[in-house]
Amino acid sequence: MNIILLGPPGAGKGTQARILVDEHDMIQLSTGDMLREAKDSGTEMGKIVADVMARGDLVTDDIVIGLIREKLQGDKKGGFIFDGFPRTLAQADALTGLLAETGEKLDAVIEMQVDDEALVSRITARSTCSNCGEVYNDHTKPIPADGICTSCGQKAEFKRRSDDNEESLKNRLMEYYKKTSPLIGYYYAKGALTRVDGLGDIDAVKAEIAAALD
Ligand code: ADP
Ligand code: ADP
Ligand code: ZN
């Protein structure tokens, strides 16, 4: 099964992707995570994307399509979860082509609906375990008081993303509405879209996604 999690920054895509990885042995393909890795390891590509990401602009289609192409050649396990990709119509078309090349197809596109106010509140409270990537939230899923990550069991550092500030977020939201939200219509027209209420708690959203994939 190959699925796309579609939604604005902070909708809960990464959180739900990690659950699907644990429960269905799927592979999470987060272009945001891949770009951050490139940036942190200081590769040429990482240097190119650093400023773009800090501003909250979109990285060029060629770069992210290249990243995804590489991953699709690897192990497929229980299928791919596209998290934060595609973000433009050009990326969506490229994904269709890449899947066709490898004999794969898209099984579902889950649109996670969350209103803008909740997004701002979620993102400015987000932190991530630097060891395993588990996502925490000051309001809804606080960092354990003993500093031990509930997911990996390690004493970990919990990092905030440098682009999780209100200014970059405003720009990311603008980019989402201008360039990514047309994908909702695109996948609806293809008969692939399922809408999920992303405002419920993590378990409620998880149940809605499970029902959509059934
Ligand atoms: P969020 O989890 O807040 O939605 P991501 O981690 O997915 O953010 O992305 C962080 C940044 O990485 C984006 O603001 C953008 O600069 C870049 N990025 C990630 N995925 C893509 C993509 N598919 N196309 C273009 N830029 C991307
Ligand atoms: P995205 O990958 O779409 O940017 P994340 O999964 O990183 O979103 O979630 C953004 C923030 O919101 C994180 O702090 C996360 O813990 C929190 N969060 C995720 N899902 C929910 C939910 N259903 N209810 C409340 N908070 C949530
Ligand atoms: Zn951890």
C-alpha cells in the first residue's frame, strides 16, 4: 500500500506516518526530514536548501523529486508513506511517473484537515527527539519529565526546529495555500482523496486514517 499524507505544516502528518511505520511496517518518506539531514550533514545540496528552508519557501521540484526517486528504488516493505511530498502539481505528476516506472501505484491520498489557528499553536509547541525523531508537543504530548523518550527509551535531547517560528510559519502556510492546496482538487478528480478530521486527538486521527485505508 502506498499513500500520501497531505496537509498544511503542523497537520500531524509526521506523527501519523510514524504510527503507520510501527503498525504496518511501512516506510516513511519525509522530504522535510531528508532535506534537514542534508543540511545538518553539510552536503552541497544541504547548503543550497538551508536558506530556502529557513525562510519557509519551497525547495525546487528537481531536488525533492531526486530525493524521492532514490528512495523508491530501495526496500518497499509494507509500502511507502509520502509525508510532505508532493507539494506542487509538478511533484505530483513526477510521483505518478516514478511509481509507474517501478510498477507501483498510489492507493490513497489522505487529506488531514486542521484549521490555521490550531496549526500555529501546534507548531510553536513542537519538539522532536534527536535520537529517534519522535514528535512531542508542549500542550498535547509533553516531553517526559525524566528526559527519557517514550519511543526509543533513551535519555535524549528534544530539539525545536529553527523554522518553527511564527514568521517562517506564516510563509510556509502561504506556500501551502498557493502551491500545495491545488493538489486536493487534483487527487479528488483522480478519485483518490479521503478527508480526515485532523483536529481530533492523535488516536482519533489514527482511527480515521485506519478506516480510510481499510
Ligand atoms: P512541516 O512538517 O512543517 O510540514 P517539512 O518538514 O515537511 O515541514 O518541510 C520543511 C521544509 O522543507 C519546507 O518548509 C520546505 O522548505 C522544505 N520541503 C520539504 N518538503 C518539500 C517538498 N516536497 N517540496 C519543496 N520543499 C519541501
Ligand atoms: P506535520 O508533520 O504535519 O508538520 P507533526 O506530526 O510534526 O505535523 O505535528 C505537529 C505538532 O502537533 C507536533 O508537536 C505534534 O506532537 C502535534 N500533534 C500531532 N497530531 C496531533 C493531534 N492529533 N492533536 C494534537 N496535537 C497533535
Ligand atoms: Zn526517542
